[in-house]
Amino acid sequence: MTAARSAPHTWLHLPANHPFGIAHLPYGAFAPPGDPRTRVGVRIGDAVLDLVGAAVQLDPRLVPLIEGDNLDRLLAAGPETWAATRAAVAGWLTDGEARPIVEAHLFELAAVRLELPFTVADYVDFYSSEHHARNLGRILRPGQEELPPNWLHLPVGYHGRAGTVVVSGTDVTRPSGQRRTADGEVVFGPTTRLDIEAEVGYVVGVPSPLGSPVPLGAFADHVFGICLVNDWSARDIQGWEYQPLGPFLGKSFATSVSAWVTPLAALDAAWVAPPPRDPRPLPYLDDADAAPTGLDLRLKVRLNGHSVARPPFAQMYWTGAQQLAHLTVNGASLRTGDLFASGTVSGPEPGERGSFIELSWNGAEPITLPDGQVRTFLEDGDEVVITATAPAPDGAVIGLGEVRGRIVPAH
Amino acid sequence: MTAARSAPHTWLHLPANHPFGIAHLPYGAFAPPGDPRTRVGVRIGDAVLDLVGAAVQLDPRLVPLIEGDNLDRLLAAGPETWAATRAAVAGWLTDGEARPIVEAHLFELAAVRLELPFTVADYVDFYSSEHHARNLGRILRPGQEELPPNWLHLPVGYHGRAGTVVVSGTDVTRPSGQRRTADGEVVFGPTTRLDIEAEVGYVVGVPSPLGSPVPLGAFADHVFGICLVNDWSARDIQGWEYQPLGPFLGKSFATSVSAWVTPLAALDAAWVAPPPRDPRPLPYLDDADAAPTGLDLRLKVRLNGHSVARPPFAQMYWTGAQQLAHLTVNGASLRTGDLFASGTVSGPEPGERGSFIELSWNGAEPITLPDGQVRTFLEDGDEVVITATAPAPDGAVIGLGEVRGRIVPAH
């Protein structure tokens, strides 16, 4: 292994407000330069710590709980190991005696290859922003009720394709499929309405047995952390296929996740009360008397380098804890690596919408970027980057790992 | 290992028309009596052959391609290995010299524990019986078009929950969830409309890369074989939740599959032309000039021992090859262990319907069993068994592995 040489920021010299400072410490899977084997890394500043490499020398009892190609073993190990690992890393990064060993296992971020951080078991996508759901209702069902009748009673969701979840940085090929034209003809070809959905994903660590619902209060016993998600969507394919069984090929070609998973432990200062609900949810979803389960994340969507939206996550109607309680209330089991995403994050303002179908109002209101480019949906060569920040202790702010993807032409 | 003692049927003395005779040879995962480790088994008559145990002595070059807890490695190994393995087993069972070794690795079926035959990667469920889709349209949307506008243009499908696919014989706990009562109240409790869907599942062996559609003609390059599927459904939960993103908790509590996977090689005599399609499908789905991709399977559904339906599979509008071509036409990749199911198999006659919502016409026409029991949907303690037969060479018939499940009360 090669130590990072003259890294501009070491763990001792990071600015207090660095988005990947000591208050953050997210996990990912990486391969060092010249070594094809991936392993668990912890991001600190603009460097990646080889976690097992350091633990072998500094805390060998952790090794069997965290080793492997990716986070799978750490995820399965559960909250005690999660806490012990995080405490150990934080200790190494503040303990001068550990410094030489830690430095020997640090790699420059720019030099490593990042891979999918965990094996995705089942992928579920929710639809939990009221502003997004109302916008879609207005766009797709004008003159009708904005929200479906069930929407205020349960977090609407569906299963997506786990096998096509890809890590940030993976190019996305424009998918082809069936669509119906405005004059009713059914045609085949590359999608003409390629979109994004800016979302937050929850990563399940500890499984649950079949037949045992996970109540609201057990959220942190199962969920390890969060990532950012871009649920790429081909609106024309989706619009033609989705009745009556929901989205399928309009979504299944790719879903991008950030390379870094932020543990819940880094989000202690980010919990906020969710918006009031009316009607009051059924007991298994009622969090009125629980600790706050909303998260004050601020997302940002960039297209070709230009900021196009700043979706606020704190206003999501249904929270991750409610989504997990709903997902399992029928007895469905959880597996290590289950990923469930929030649904598109959109706020009440036009600049807070997390999809182009909303930002361009279904193409009727094109967006002009500062450099004069005009967009409704995505064009070949476009690159979308979603980032987010979260409050950290002492007024600091952390920055979640970005999710980045570039559109390449259809085959 | 213990050899089966005085098994009533050995591979030398099976009747020519035994459903698990030498023309069949399906694969599963089993643990012998007193040994917790599961392994690949081949069913022959009422016995199970420990495949790797026999291969170690009879054909060691096969061992690395087939060893493991279940079929995963064999599935990934591809068509050449599938053919070589099948030929080897058939040879052992007809070769008198191999008999002593084979007998030493045979176990009585009744004495072994059967497990899920493979690790389910993604699970997709289609909706490809025209009779079923029209029945559901008439029941759920009376007075409207029976089929959704897309139905005759593409095989409608959606992703289900891979983590709750269970092996035949696993009890199914009645799920709880939200439903809306006839007078519009939203309530929570055990489902009152628990149903089955009798289906055929296709098991993917060879993966495909992201961005590479699998054309109709490449079906057998990727699909290893078929199993039977019971897609348990809670109709009241499903009816309330499914707009606009499709079925979710109404299905995700359990999906049962048979313990035995029948390789395509055992179905050579079962291929039939699918029904004519109008309109003619788009080119990627057009099988008019291809070899027949329908399968002449005859399903049977038993409730508490009484036959209640005989759904014919040959009349499915969309075939497995078309479903696979559709599933991947947007570039979605395949993984070893992907499972895609046909959707409920229903024929044109009332006694050919593969779900109770059809058999009881949404509860309006209760079924009376020969012993006087009356059913609309399933009651606690009910047991459903789905079986099927397929034509084999020389006028013989094989019988697919059953899928069995019993309803236990909600927690």
C-alpha cells in the first residue's frame, strides 16, 4: 500500500467546517491505486482510510466484523459494532500516537477507485414528498384531486430493480423502450424524456425475520445510515407502461447512489420534527409522541455545473422511520443491504423541485442555464450531480457524498 | 452419508410415466437427515441424489461448477455445464456400473429438508394471461375497457420483493395492513381477502451486462429452467395501496416457489405456439417467425386437498422469451438468480382460473368444496398446493415440483 504523499489536507489540519471532517466519517468501498481488490474505506477530508488495514494494527478485534469487499459485514454487525468502529476511527484521527499508522493507510481520494458501497438486497422507492406528489398530480391528472386517496394515509412505495443500482460516477446510457406518441401511436426508440429524481436513501444493516414488523422506535436498530440517490426516470416509457402495476422499465435501467454512506451517528444534530399530518396516521405510523424522525438535509441539484434546484428534505411528509414501519407492517422481512429511498425531494418553491418534470413543468417551461443552454429533460452528454448538507454538532455542517451521473447516447 | 434403505422406487425400477422419471431430473437444494449443510440435489422418483457427492466419485471435473449450498454456481456456469451435468446424471442412472456409487448418495425424499433452491436476485412478476387480465378488468373496473391500453402492446410487469420468496412448504402468516372499508373508512388489521396467484417462474442462470438487451432468440442462453410460483396476494391491502405505483405490501409478505427447478432441457417436448397476437408486437417482441416459445404446461390448484382449478399455461398471451426481451430492452442487466414469473395463469373457462378473486368472482360466487366447506378467499388453516404437468418425449408426462403453503393466523 502507498501512503498519500503531501495530501493538501491531513486529518490534523482539516478546517473545522470541512464537509468530510471528523464529525462525518462516512463509509464506502474503494480500491487503492494499482490494487484491484476493494475494501472498506472511511472518508476523511479528501483522503480515504483503509479501515481494515488500520484496524489490523490499531484494533484487531474489529477486523472480523468489518473486513470484506464492501460494507456488507459492517452493516450486518449491528449498532454496537457500528458505534465501536466509529469511536475507534475518531480516536485514531485525534490520537497523535496512532498518526503514523493511520497515515500509512490513507490514500488520496482522487487516486482511488470507488465501488458500490454495499450489496443491494431489495430496493424500495417511496413517494413521500407532498409537494412532489401534488406537482405530479397537477401535471399528469389536471382537474383531478392532486393526491391519490391513499397518499395521506400511508407512504406510497414500490419495489425497484436492485441489480441496476450503480455507484456515483457510472455513466447512464439513455434507455430505449415503448412509448405512445401524442397522436396515439405506439413506437419504440430512445427515451425523449429522460429525467432525474433527487432522493435520500436509507441503508439497512440488521435484518429482521419474516413475520416481524419493525416498529417506528426500532428504526435505529436496523438502519445503518443514509446515502444520496438519483432515481433516473424515462418519463415517456413510464407513462405508457405504469398502469396498472406501477413503474417498471421507465426506472429499471439505472439508479445511482453515492459512494459514501453517512452513518446515523453522524446525523445526531440533523433530526427535526416532520410536518404536521392530517389526518392523524394509524398507530403504527403515528410518530406524534416519538423523538423527531425528520432529517434537516438540504439537497442541491447541479446540471452541467449549474445549480438548478435546492430541495429541502426536512419537509418530507413521511419519514424514514415511518417508511420502514410501513414496509414491514405486513411481516415482510429485512435483509442486510436493503435500500429504501425517500422518493423525489421537492419543496414548495419552484427552485426546490427535485426532478425535471417538475422544474420544466412537463416541458412547458424550459430551464435556461447561465451559459445559455436550454433544457426540459436531459440531453446526451448532460451531467447531473446531487449533493446535500446536514447540520453537525456545534453549528458545523457536513456534506453527504455526491451522486454523479452523465448521460451517454442510446446504443 | 446414509444411503436410502429399501427405497420403494429406485432409478432402475421407476414406472415409465413417473412424474420425476429419467426424462425430468429437476434440481433443488436439500439437507440430508442429521446434516445441517444444504447442497444440490437431483430428484429421481421419490429420492434425491446428492449431486456433488456422486460427482466426486463419478465425474470430478464437474464438482467445482456445481458445488455449494444451492444451485447458484450451477446456474452461473451456463448452458454447456447445464448440458454436461444433465447428461452425466442421466448416464449414472442408466449405467449399471455407476449404480453402487449413485445408490450410496441417494436419500429418501421424505427424509430430507428442502430449502430455497437458489438465491433470488431480482424478482419480477408479469401479468401475461389475457383471460386473467380481462377477468380482473371486469371485476375491478366494471363498465370500462377490460384491458389497460398498453396490455396488448407489452408484457405488463413490476418488481416484487426478492427477500420474501420462500420455498414450498413454508407456512404463510396472514398479513396485516391498511384497507379501506366499503363505507370509506381506513382501518388496520389482518387481511380479509387473502388470495393466491398460480404462476410459472423462470430462473435466470447466465447474467447479462448493463446496457445489453437480451433478444428473443437468446432466451435459452440465459434461462436455466422453470419452477412453480404462488404469488400470495392480500386483495384488500393491494386495492387500497396500489395507485399510482403498483402492488407493494399486498404482495411482499410472501411468494412461494417450488423446491424443484425443472431445466429447460426437460421441456423439449413441451414447446407450443403461443396464441395469435393482434396487434402484431413491435419487432423486439415479435416471435411470429421464431421457434415456438409457449409451454404446454397444465397447472392444477388444490385447496385442502380438493382440486379447484386447472389453469392451462399454453394460452398465455406473452411468453417467457418475450417477457425476458421486454425486461431487458431498456438495458437492464440480468443477474444469476433473477426470477421472473408469468403472472396468474387463467384459461377461458371458469374452472381454469388461477386465483380466488376470479374463482369466487370477487367473493360474489363462493366455492363449495366436495366436503361442504365454502370459500371466497382463504381462511386460516387452509392449505393450497399448485402442481403442473408437461409433455415429455415419447408421449410421456413429467410433473413439476409442487408449491405448497398453509395459512397461519395473523400475529
